[in-house]
Amino acid sequence: MTRRIAAVARVGSCLLLLTAASAFAADANSKNSAVGNWILNPTKSHFQNMPAPKMERLRVPKDDETGLKWSLTGADADGKGYHQEYDGPTDGSYHPIKGARNPRTVAYTRAGSVTNWVVKDETGAIIETGSVSVSPDGRTLTLQGTRKTSPGESQFTSVYDRR
């Protein structure tokens, strides 16, 4: 059960990262753009009722009005590595998260400077929702959301520092 929760947490983190990238569809030189490389800051992150990943690195090569592209590499609480990717639109339609241990799809939408996401599992049930933002100085990416876990819904905040 712990591994399943950790896997869901990783998928959520990826989605959050994608959302963060989408949140500011500005050019790559803008300090509010999510385009770039990010690393999870575990001391600033919070994972209610979920094991925190040991590490995560996020790469966002594309973040514009038409879509989002990201890749996430990390290690779960047990030290088991993972890699996930997304390359698709931000139009509210569902698309697969490649590399997820369990089949997952995500839909991204944008409303101004905010990007929201919804993740569904293989049965079509919604298992996660959230939104993302980049700090005014462009150095921090914050994902906030709710994930369904075995004990019930859990809130999380994943904070990433630009590298």
C-alpha cells in the first residue's frame, strides 16, 4: 500500500510540475516561466499522510499557449527510482503520463497565470487535482493539490527550486 501511495505521489508531483510549467506560458527568458530545470526542496514541501520522495528533478523544455512538455526523474521514499514524462496540450483533454507505474491520464487547463490539472487512474476515477505557480522572482515553483490515498484525501505542497 505504501508503494502505491508513493507511486500516486510521484504521478501527482509530475502533474504538479507540468501544471507549474503551464502556469506561466511566458517565453523561456522570463523569470516567471517554468521552462528550465527544477529540484524538489524537501524541507519546504509537505505531504500529508504520504511518504515524501527522497529526491526529484524536473525538466520543462516547453511551456507555451499550445502545450506543455516535462520530464520528472526521482526516487521514492524507499529509494526506488522512477521517470515520467508528459508532452501534450493544455486544452482540458486527457493525455497519458508516460512512464507512470500505473496507467494515468492528466488534463491541464489554464486560466490567466494559473494552470490547473486533474489526474485520472485506469478506471477513469479522479485521483488528484491541483494547481501550480512560479514565485515572482522566478526561483521557486510550487504545486498544491489534493490526492486520494488509502486513508482518504491528502493535501500536498511540492516546492521546487530552479537550477
